[in-house]
Amino acid sequence: METGKTSKYFKYAIGEIVLVVIGILIALQINNWNENRKNSQYEQNYLQRILKDLNKDQTELEMHFNTDTLKLDAFTQIMRMQRTNSITSNQQAFLTASSKVQGTNWFEGNDVVFNEMKFSGKLALIASEELRESIQNYYKQVEEVIKQENTYIAIQTSAYYRLRDYMGDAFIYEATMEPRWNSNSNAVTYEDIINFYDNLNDVQKKEGFKDFTILKANILYSNNVRTTLYEKGKATIKLINDYLEKMK
């Protein structure tokens, strides 16, 4: 102060502060850049994994479409043969169709990656709002598919129980068991099965037709719900591929 250098030191101090602030800003920018780079890598990794899951789902759904078609054809064939009393003259076709309507096929899906992102809050890593919503809507449709399939399984179970009640085909179920637990006194042949179904009375046939139609209607509805999922999956796959291509 005595030598009149106050302003000089003041300017020097301000310069030092400015340099520190600039250094901090540069460090923050570098840190943000690194974070954005990491998040971008995480985003791409998650999207690649979801893409694999969606492609697996597409393959599984195509398998279900084929199974649904075979079941619908088989149910229709059985009903037509019963209506025309032609089971005996088409024994092999009847037995083949009967085997195709057995069992239940349900969509398992692959949602591990999506659930991992959802429950860890990582969905926000997907920068594209359109893509994020497309993925979320796809997995909402998965829930609809599962809900409908559960409904179909319940209807199928009830229908099969009713069929057993008014058809009295316990001997057929016995025949599917191991010899130790099979109570049939004689071996059940294909001819026995053909004769059993060929000799159902009109009431039994009517009830059977009703249940078969209900089952067919639910297969068709399940198929429609799966088709919606399939189309949503295809659209989402395209969005992901296009998005990842732009990021290269």
C-alpha cells in the first residue's frame, strides 16, 4: 500500500481466481464428457441386449403361430369327422389330429434385461423418448399376452374336465400311465379309441362341439394378441437398429 502497488496485486489475485474457475469448469466439462461417454456405452450395451431378447421373442412367437394353426386345423378336422361320422374311415387322420390338440403352448418371452433396466432406473439411459416408449409398450403387450394365455389355460382345463365327465374316457387316461399304475385289464389299442369316439351319442357330440368351439375361439384370440406383440416387436427392433446405426 505504501508503494502504491495495491491495484497490481488486486489484478493478480483476480487473475488467479479466474484461472482457478476456468480450471474447475474444464474439469467439470471433462467429467461430464466422461459420464456421457459411459452412459452412451451403457445405453448401447443395454439396447444390444434388448435387441437379442426381442429377436428371440420373434422366433418364439413364430413357433406359437405355427402351433396355433396346427391346433385350429386339428380341432376343425376332428369336429368335421364327428359331424360326418367318418372317424372309422379316417382313423389315422383322427388319431393324428387328436395328438395335435393336446397340451398347451404359452409364450415365455425374454424380459430379464428390460426388468434389470426398469428396476435399477436405467431406462432413463435411453436418450430417445420414442425408442424408450416403444420398448415399454412392447413389454406392456407381453403382459397382455400372458394374461390372455392364463385365461385360455383355465378355459382349456375346464373344457377337458367336462369332456372327461360326459365322455367317460377314463380308460384312455389309464392307458397313458405306466404299467404299474394302469388299471386296464386289457391293453388299449388305437381301435378301442376310435370306436369310443365314433360311438359317442348326439348329446355327447353336441357338448364336445361346444367345448371345441370355445377352445378354438380362445386360440384365435390368443393368436391375435400375440400377433399384436409380434408387430410391436418388429417395429421396436427397427427403431433400435436405426438408433444404433446413427450412433456409429
